[in-house]
Amino acid sequence: MPVSHQNNKAVLTHPSGASAEVYLYGATLTSWKVANKERIFVSEKAILDGSKAIRGGIPLVFPVFGKGKAPHVTAALPQHGFARISLWKLLNSSDETNTVTAEFGLDHSLISEENRKLWPFDFSLVYTVKLAADTIETKLRVHNVGDKSFDFNTLLHTYFLIPDASSVKVIGLSGVDYVDKVLQTTVHQEGDIVIKGEVDSVYANVKSPDVQISYVAEQGGVQLHLKGLNDVVVWNPWVAKAAGMADFGNEEFHKMICVEAGQVAEFIALAAGGSWEGSQVLSESQRTVVEAGQAEGQAEKDDLDHLFDMDDSELLKVDNPWVAGTTVGGLSSNGDDIVGDIHQQLMLYYRHFFPFKPFFQWLNYDITPKPSKSFLNREICWTLMDETFIRFQSYRTLEEFKNDMIRLNPAKFDLGAIYNIRPKDRHKVSPAAFIPVSKEMVFDIDMTDYDEIRTCCSGADVCTRCWEFMTVAMKIIDAAMRDDFGFKHILWVYSGRRGIHCWIADERARQLNNEQRKAIVSYMEVIKGGTQQGKKVKLPSTLHPSLSRSFETINKHFPSIVFDSQEILTEPENWEKILAIIPDEGVQAQLREEWEDSPGRAPAQKWEDLKDYIGKEISEHSGKKQLLEHIPRDIMFQYTYPRLDDKVSTNINHLLKSPFCVHPKTGRVCVPIPIEECENFDPSSPPTVPQLVRELNEYDATHPAPDEESKLQDWQKTSLRGYVEYFERFLKGLSREIREKKRQEREEDKDEENRSICCTHK
Ligand code: BG6
């Protein structure tokens, strides 16, 4: 029986052995076990008889977070609302191929008379718990079944059972502003959250839907993926608060942390007849973030200690897959059907195709091959196949770096900052003395941030139609960085699946501190607000020259993106999002009527209608000019202007995947994209490893074996060549800058010398 109803709770059992328990009181999930390991905390003192909210599990906060404030209608409701203290009904249970699901319901008829009086709305809540082998989804749907609109907050107030609160990290909220309810102030989150005392923080409008609780001192952790939920609360009562709670043990704060996903920063207004839903997916996290103290030392010992006594000649002992008829690691060398798992593909890629020399030249930022501080002190972070991160690696020579890459065979690697000392030596100094000093200014643009406006694909998928968003982003950012900031050495790189990275390598860019990076990002930021917010662009009537230049690019691409490839004005569900941006219900209604009456109307014509109706409204009501005049322009910005992942840019020590990695999911090389050709870039065109193997075979079969001197690198025999040569041209520009700087420094030294000679002769 996948879902059994035992007295006062439902028990879900998955064939894999995973299980969950949900009390009907509050529909409070009190247990989630994977591989027999409990993940959810419930206090030993929790009261389970339905006389008080359960202290632990996942109590459901609804319709108010904390205590409501007068004059709002929720002011008199109990703390966190009534959903967690009402008796729910088990509505349904089902057992599909991979999941076991139970559905619970609560409506106005099931809450107490008193609460019904305090909150006189007709509502219905459906709470779905979906258990899979190693994940669990908890989803809340809110329906307004009455005839008046109501406001609500909600929160999946999850208490996680953890090994030790002082050694967990909550990752994924860096860069978000939060209200610190303990200090009663607003703070900007820098980096990961660590717990050192009472924590009660409300993070509004989080930037990423993924939050991780990492058990730093032990392997693993838990991953939360938020859907339709924008805020996260992090809570640990610590000593004093714990002592004041009758249903919580004095020492239990060590074993728990609440990371609560929901909508609490602002009320959601749900119109009569309307519905809303939000959910979280919890999963076991295999990742170990190795970066500090004991855990890191351990990982280095396990993974790396033996690496540096490796004999260099080992590199030469690689089987040669290019001899016809041989098979290396499952990659056949002589047929067309070159296959093999990604592990094997990466092994071949690092040994044969990775362009080590130009890559080293880039990281070295020097004109001599001697490793400079830029190379020696650069953080490299390896991500292994099992998703273990090995942070703060650094190398003395290119050979060391190369050997490690081949030995570890990483799924990918990231570049971090260049520090004042070698990252590997950081435990020789106090944490405060380990300082990031430079790094390229970077931008990260991810197609998933366009999910609310793109219609052709979603999530990790991309196609040439939505790729045009990336083209616009590249053009706009590149022009701003060159024209407004004077940067010259800009490298655009395909992320291998659904995004692009920009690396600005001018010395001036590398030296920027966090404040300056933030200033550049806010200069570039136009799209603001979470998914709930309709109008996300607020620009002055007269555009800054930089935005006027961006607008030229937008003008060029808007029709093809919005009218053609994304068909935003074709279907009501999409055009409604555009209408919602117009702050005038009358104009919205007129356009809706016009478009519904003529379904065949061309999108370009609809766009003209929109401009005409707005123009007409302004001419009839001159008072609306300021509000409406620039709405068409702002819609164009909202639908095409780049969406930036700002935390990647604003923190000097943030990691970013290196160019020339292979994306482990697509198998494609993360190649540079020449900005002049960005319009023609097709994300499905960069080579995959099997393709490189085939090309190499073909080359060798058709070219006689050269003598040692004229021997080519393997990448030179494949389609990777064009990309690497473009990268080399980028490096040439950089070398010129470095050479020029050295010449100037020499001259300054000479002048200085002459001056001091003059002085001594006087
Ligand atoms: C958190 C709040 O969500 O819940 C805290 O931010 C509060 O302020 C905590 O103390 C627990 O609330 P309660 O009502 O279950 O004690």
C-alpha cells in the first residue's frame, strides 16, 4: 500500500525504501527518509495531539507570516495563520511509476469558527506531497472560491535535521538583501550563510531557485528547488530562544535549521475565482563543498596528495585511439558511430584536445612563459563526476595543472580569483590574510532567466529561436563595456548548454574591487523584480545615451523575437503578460477585445494597435501622458534587454566555469564566440568529443605522418581549431597591452634613475 492512513497521519512508502509521514493536523509532514536516513527534524518535545502547532516537520504557514499587522485583515489571526493548526482531509492518494502521491485539503468549512470570523473568505487549499526515490515535492495550491479577493502569505516552514548547526552552510542566497529580524535591519548577504547564533532572516526575491544546505563537516546535504516561490526564511532559535520554547529541547537548536520557502515579503492578492500555486522539491545532495577546515583537508588528502609525485612520462602512456581498429574506453576509433560515456569522452578530451598552451598564456597574463603570480595564485575549482567540488587548488607549473586535470578527469572546472598568496597555502595564514586581489570582470547570462518571456523552450533547453535573446545580450553588454567603460579585451564564451559568459580581461577590469563591480552591474541593470512583478522596467523619459544605444539593438531584434520566434502576440496567454504591463485597465480591455475579435490579426499589427490605443488614451486624457507615454518602449526593453545573474559579476571571488570545458550534459565544448559573428552563432554547432575524435581520425587518415617539427597539436586537426585560433587572437591583443605596460614601467624606472643621479650630482 503506497499511502496508508494510520490514525491521524498518512504514511507514504516508495518502492525504493524512501518514506514520508504527514499528520492530518496542519497537514504537517513530520518525516522524510531516504535510505533509512531521516532528513526532517521534529522536536522531542513536540506536541502531536492537535492542541498546538507541531514543533518541527513542515508546518504550513497560511494566510499570514508571523503576526499580522493592523489594519490588515490578518492582524488578529494566530501567529503564522490557521493552516498549521487546522485538521486537514486526505483527499487522494496515487501510485504512479516513479512517485507516490498524497493530496490533502483544507477549506473555510474546516477551520475553527473563530478563525472563520477573523478571516471571512471562502478559500480552498490543496497540499500535494509527491515522494520519489530520492526527492520529495511539497506543493501548495490556493484557490479563491469566494466572490471577494483576499491577500495571503504562505511558507513551507521546513525544519531540517542536520548533523550540527555550527558547521552547516546555506548556499544560494548570496547577493540577496534580507531583513534580519534579530537585529531589525536590512542586510546584503555576501557569500554563504553560516550559523553562529540566533538567526531569523527573511530573504525576499531570491535570485536562484536552488538553495543548498551543505553539511560541511560531513559529506552531503539537502538541496531545495523552489517553484513559484520567491522568498526564503532562515531560522535557528539558538540558546536563549530555545530555552524560552516549551515544545523545544534546550539543546535541540544544534540539530536543526529551518530553511523555509514561500511568499512572505509581500502579500499575494488573489482575485475572486483565482488560483495560485508554489512548491519546493527537496533532494539529497551528493555535493560536498570542500573549502574550509577539516573537510577540505580531508578531501585534499583523499583526492590530491598522491598527484604530485606522478611521473611525467605517465602522460605519454595513453593508449592511442587513432590506430584503426582499436577502441579506447568504449570510443571506437574507426567507425562513424563514435560513442562512449561522458567520463570516457572527457578523458580523451583532456588528453588530446584541451588547448593547454594558449590557456596557460591567458591565465599567466605575461609575455614570458615563466609562471607569474596571476597563474600561481589563481584559484581553480574542480568539479568531479560525483559532483564533489575541490576548491582552492592552484599550480606551480602548467605541467602540474595538466597532470591534475588528467588525473581527476573533472566534469568541469571553474576559475576563481587571483589571491595575494597561493590558494593552496591559505591555511598557512589566518582567514583574514587570504585576500582575493584580482579577477576578470565577468557576466553570466542564463537562458532560464528568460523562462517567463520565452515560449519555444524552457529550463535547460535552447533552440536557435530563443538563442536570439543571447545575441541581443552579447551585443548590448559588449557595446556598453567597450564604449562606456573603454574595455578592449572581451571574450564571450558559450556555456555549453543554455548560456553565455563574458570575460573582460583588461588589467583595469581585473583590478576592480567588489564595489566597482557592483557599480558596473547596476549601471547595466534594467530588468528588476521577481516573477510576481508585471512591469519590470522603470526608465526615465529621456534615456541615458548608453540605453539609447541599447535601444537601437532592441529595435532591431524586437520584431523577430516578439512577433515571430516567440509569438508573444499570437496567443492570449502570452499577450496577456504584455497587457499586464500597461498601467491602464481601459486600454488593456480595448486591446483585449480588439485582439480576441480578430484572432488572425498579425502580431506586427497588434503591436501597432497597442501603440495607437496608448496614443489615443493620452490624447484624450493628457494627465495620463507621463504614466503611459513610454510603455511601448519599456515593454520592448522588458522583452529583450539582457537579464544578468548579478552575484557572479559582483563578487571578485565568485567562481565561473572555465572556457574550453566540455559541458557534461551536452558533451559540447564551451567555445569562444567572436562578437562580430555572434548573430550567426548556433548553440548546437560547437563540437562534441565524439565529433572531434572523428575529425581527428579523418585528418590522420588523409595526411601522411609529418616529421617531428611540423607536427600539429590534435586540436589543430579538428573543428576546434577555428575557436582556438580566435582565442589566440584575443591573447595577442592582451599581450600587446602587457608589453606596452612593461615598456612604460621600464621608462618610468629609467626616469626615476636619472632623477636620482641628478640629485646626487647636485
Ligand atoms: C520563522 C519566523 O518562520 O518561524 C520566526 O521567522 C519564528 O520569527 C519561527 O520565531 C517559529 O515560529 P513559531 O510560531 O513556530 O514559534
